[in-house]
Amino acid sequence: MTTEEYDNKIDKLYEQMQTALDTNMPDMNDLNLWHKRYNEICSPFWKEIGRLSRTKRMQMKCVLGSKVPKFGDLMTLQHFIECVECGGFINSDGYGTYVKNGRLTNISILPSDIRYGTIRREFTEIVWYNK
């Protein structure tokens, strides 16, 4: 599949998720029930969107961009993996971008990629952007 085809599938999943939410959500009178139902509806979509996104990033061709900015944290891929494994980074903390020859690539990396083993090992550095 091409990057564009992955993006189209992901976009369709977001549309389907929104339709499911629009037609299946209870009143907000009971926020606990509302939140539970929201998670029940969205969870399968999030899982598939995550899977497609990881697969897409593993197959993307590397395009080099600008030099590594000063506002990100440059680190080795191994250090990033160790930080994730000890609980130092989770997806909601931020994201990283692979680096090649001192330049940013077009390929991002998330902490959850470590759990799923979807790591681009041809790159030895990343820049981490903490929120």
C-alpha cells in the first residue's frame, strides 16, 4: 500500500468513528455512562488506526528535511527505547522524528512503537519533542 492509500484508509476510519459516535452516544446526563460508551465505540477504531499508522511509518521512504532544531531533544534511538521501556515516555508526552546524517526525516516515532516492535533500526538517532 502507498502512503496515500494508508492515509485514505485512516481518514475513512475517522469518518466511520464519527458516524458511530453521532448515532450511538447517550445523553450527557450520566457522564460516567457517556465516557464508558465513548471508549467502547472508539477503541476498535483507535486500535486499527494505530496499526495502520505504524505499518505506514515502517514502509515510508525516507526524505531528509532540515537540520536538527535546537528545541528538540536529540538522542540515540537506543536511549529513546530505554526511556520508553522504563516508563519515561508515553504517547501523550510527545513524539519523535528519526534523524539521518544530522537532518530530520519525514518519519515519526511514538513511544508505543517500541511496544509493538515497529522501530526503524536503520536510523540511530531521533529528536524527541516533549509537550
